[in-house]
Amino acid sequence: MNVQELFSLDGRIALVTGGSRGIGKMFVEGLLSAGAARVYISARKVEQMEATIAEFDETFGEGKVIGIPADLSQMDGIESLAAEMAKREDRLDILINNAGAAWGQPYLEFSEAGWHRTMDLNVKTPFFLTQKLHELLVAGGKGDHPAKVIHVSSIDGQRINPWETYAYQASKAGVIQLTRRMAARLIQDNIIVTSIAPGAFASEMNKAAKNAPDASASVIPAKRIGSPEDMAAAAIYLCSRAGDYVVGETLTVDGGVVNAALPGSFSDPAG
């Protein structure tokens, strides 16, 4: 048994949506460090995406990270990204559906606009982007390894948090169940679908962890927020040969918040 080969992503071609910052950026670094040949990233903010690509160019060499601007909240944006990928590649080995949105508003004021934006980007987009990329993923699964699809859910889909983020929590619970349903179908085409449920990681979506990491860590059993290495390791495991027999599961990466939290820690700011 060769452990290096077990966790290698040598030669893989990947797409990470929302890959220019936060958790998405952590995924990209992990895939490249494990040997991925090319990682495509999509984002709405072109300047931020270009800045991220420039960072990776310095570390891994030019051409390893390729940006495609896309607004994945709309079907035409989903179709455009899929079409652009088909122009550039004849296969896709890894798809990480990371792009997402959150919306917090008091119950009696919660808007339909917030509901639709959150549910569409968090649930509809992963389904339809995977669907539109199906032929490329099938081609990726015809080699000596299955193609991999990872949906990014959240521990907020596994338990409630203290904030009034109704659509976000419902959407992330939906992603976990969607992962199971899609996995049951796509395994027939040698495409393995799983999800990762992050806890507290520093990002624009989790400003509590970004701006007050010590406060966040105080209510996490592991006594720290997640690091880029923690998130990268989860993706490498699921995307590599090491994760080839893991189908439809959600890997919770949260330092123990969901399964080891002490009674009375409802005020936990992770997620």
C-alpha cells in the first residue's frame, strides 16, 4: 500500500465554484498541493478572482489556476460556465460546489428575495451545475479513478445556530439530503458524490470566526477554529483514491461542535 498514491491527485482537472476566497480558496490550495494539473475557479468578482490567481501563480506556477467569471445564481450563468468548461477540457475529474450565500433577517421581516437568493444558490445551483457538467464528469470517471463531486453543506444543516438565518439553515440541510439522492444516481456513471459540512472557518460568510477567532474557539470542543489545512485535507481525502468507497456521505469538519459539544453551548458562533 502506497500512502502517497492513496492521497494523490496527480494530473486531475478540477473546478471549484467560489474558489477565489474563504473555504473555496482553501480547497484550491489543497488540490494543487496534492498534485492537481489544473484547477478552474469561478467567481462573480473578477478583480478578486484575478488577485487570487496571481497568488497561486507565485506559489504553484502560472497556468495552474484558471478563472472563469460566472454568476451562478442564474441558470444562464450555470449554463455559460458549463459550456466554457466544455470548450476548454474534454473531461472533469473533480467538481466542488462551494459557491453559496447566507441571509439573516428577523422572522417577521424575512424577505422573499433573501429566501430565493439563498435557496437558489445553495441548493439549485449545485444540482444544475453538476447536471450541465455531466458529460465531462462521465469522461473523468472513465479513467483509472471515479470522478468526484463535493457539495459544500454546513453544520448549520445539521443543527440550528443562534441566528435567524432561516433559508440558509434549510438550504444546507437540503444539500445534505440532495447529496444522498444524487450519489445514488451518479454512482451508476462512476461519479461519486459527497459533501463537506464545515464548522467555524475564517471567511467572509463566517465573520465571527474571521474577526473574533478566539471567541469562536471558546465554544468549540477542539478549542480552535478550523485552519486551511483542515479544509484542504477533507477535500483531498474525498477526491483521492482514499475516498473512493465513500458514497453519499457528509464529512463534518467542525472541531466537535455537532457531535461533541457540551450541553449549553447553543451560543456557539460556528457555521
